[in-house]
Amino acid sequence: MNIPTNDSLQNLQSYIWQMNKDRGFNTTDPSKKLVMLIEEVGELAKATRKIVGLKFTDTTSQTNVREELADVQIVLLSLASLLDVDMIEAVREKEEKNRKRSWK
């Protein structure tokens, strides 16, 4: 299976879930996937520290924010697949609620 060339989140989510299965990461335990997501978000935070000029270690300076964002997306879509959540539909539904909220 190749990475989708169009911008469909559904195609990307399907691709990522297939890669999880191929690589043996298709755990049936959502809590394990959540722990992986938290780990990736932590790495993203560390990489972001560099960009905003906060103190960081030598290992932080080697971190690529672009890669960490991709890792977060990959694990998030994997968790969504594990929980049988269509992310594009979930985002649409959530945004519909958000539009009705007062943000001030």
C-alpha cells in the first residue's frame, strides 16, 4: 500500500492503520496507543521549545518539529482506527459544535 497522494484524511487514516498492521503495532488496547500518543506529543513539545527559544538540551536541538508533528498524526490516526473513529467525520461533527459556541 502506498501513501495516498490526495488530501483525503480518510485515505491517510486507512494507510496508517494498514502500516500499523504490517509493522505489528495494531494493538487491541487503546491505552497503549494513548501512551504512544502522549510520548509523541512530549517529543513535539520538546522540539517546539527550540523554535520558541526556551532552554533545551543537545538532543532537543537535533529534533525535527516536522517529524514530531508527523509522529503525533500517525499515532493519533492509529488510535482513531483502533477505536473505529472516522477522524474526518469526527472533526466535521466537532467543528459543527464549535461553530455554535461563543469564543469570547
